[in-house]
Amino acid sequence: MIFEKLRICSMPQFVRFMHDLVPLKEDPDVVVTDLYYGTIPVKLYQPKVSSCALRPGIVFYHGGGAVMGSLRTHYAICCRLSKESDSVVLAVGYRKLPHHKFPVALRDCIAATTHFLKALNTYGVDPDRVVLCGDSVGGGMATAICQRFLGCPDLPKIRAQILIYASLQAVHFQFPSHQQNKNVPMASQDFAFYCWSTFLDINPSWKSTILKGAHLPAEFWEKYRKWLGTENIPERFKKGTYQPTSVPLNEAAYLETSLALDFRNSPLIAEDEVVSQLPETFIVSCEFDLLRDDSLLYKKRLEDLGVPVTWHHMEDGFHGVLSTLDMGCLHFPCSTRILDAMVHFLKRL
């Protein structure tokens, strides 16, 4: 932030530069190929051992709030995923902040995914076993793309979606997890708001008004309370400091934030006829995560509409923990448990 204030470089650019300095650890059992789909960089991970059968295909969208994260930061995750699930993994290097705001990242991911789906034969991928997968903001893009592709009969049908502590709504910031975990590192309330407001090009001066919920009119709650109401969150997650709040509407704030209501930013509030058609879903939530309740609410919506859901809750997990998978002494055990659960889910598809 100091460099940004001195106009040397933006905070997102500096953070990505530092993250990408970490050397990649190659796996002799996985072939990694750098490609471009048009102008979009992608990494293709394929098990080195040849197979006479078609393999599952996984499209992976990395997290990082559209600020951090890159094809390099999620290299180890994709490598392990490809190797242990015997799958072809395509990681998408979408454009990010500060120069590329909504909906550029989503458009890049849609374009790359469409290209991949039309070339499955080239990569030896089974068209009946294509999975969209992402962590954090990447998880939100995975399910938004699943929703988008429901109306594309010319593309292979998505078999499943894997959502790792996904960002699934951009409208309400008063859930129990927001109050309980607002100061937890990796995804603090301040950093999450920075990502959200920058991505949607919303003036940060609205921060206190928005965090209190004053940007949401009564008619919003009349329509969406059935999906966003805290009564849909199990009681054990409402412990400690949670206090529901009610504040009068600030109409100027509502107009400023209207883009957050777009289903592409908030797939959690998509209509029933869309959500009910989504494929089998694998969800991971973490106890110490600002976004934990997004996952809990989406899980309930999907289940209520008859979509099969496999849910794993990490009691010792925090936002971004999967990225510690290959960090040596900084590795957290639950990152391995998350990957193992993902692999088990993929192998039974």
C-alpha cells in the first residue's frame, strides 16, 4: 500500500510480483504445458502415464480476490490434483485488478472454458466428466459459469462443480461469519472490501454504509430473505459475537452498488429455475473464514432444490488454506485433507 500511495506501482501488482518469485517445483509424473487461448494464458496439466481411456477434465479458476493469485501460485494445487485424480486440469490465467474490473475476469474464464470444451478430444478428456473448480473468487466464477452454460446445448454438459471456500454473493456483509472472522488474516474484512469495491468500481468511501447493510432496500429482503436469511445457517455457526443489525436505507448507496446484484457477482441469489439445474456440487467451508456462510447458504439452497451436494467443513481451516499445500513448514494439515476430499469426489464421478 505504501508503494501504491507513492505511485510506484499498485498494491495488486506488487503482491503478484512477490508471489510469483517463489520457484515452481516440477513433478516428474505430470506434464505441464503453457498455452494461450487467444490472448488468455492457461496451464494444461496432464498425467505423464498414457491412458487408453478418456480422463476427467477439470477447469480450475484460481482465487485471490482478483487481486492476488496467478497460474504460478496455484501450480502445486493443480499439479497434485491432476496427478492424484488422474485428470486433465486446465488452469485459467484471467486478467485482474487494478486495470481489469468486472466483468473482464469472468469473460476471460468463460472464453477459455468454451475453448477447452470444444477441444476435449485433443486433450483426451471424457466429455461426460468435465468439472469446473475454483477457490475463493474462483469458486464464485466456477458456479457462475455453470449457471451460464446451462443454456448452451452446443457445449458438453458440466458434470460437477467444486467450490472451495467460494465467494458466492456480493450484497450482504452482516452474516455471522463476517462478524466472527472480520479480523482473520488472509481474508480480513478490510481486504475483502478492498477487493470487492475495486472489482465493482465502487467508491470506498461507502464502506461503513455498505458494511452495515444500509445499501439494501426492503424489497430486496422481501425477495431474497428466503435464501439469505440467517435462519438458513445452522445454529452452531451463530456463536460468539453475532448480532443481527437493522439500519435505514441509503438510496445513494443502493444506486452505487446495484452491480453487486448481478447474478454473475452473486450466483447465490440466482433464480430457482437456474440453481435447480446445476450439476452435482462439492463444497468446502472453513470455520475461520469471512466467507464461510456463503458456502453454508449455497449448500442449503442446492439441497432444497434437489441438487446433490457433498460438503466438507474444516473446523481448523481458514480462507486460502489450500494454497499452503506445498509451502513446507508453512503447510497446514487441513490443506491436504481438502485435496484428498476433492480427489475422492472426482474419482467416484
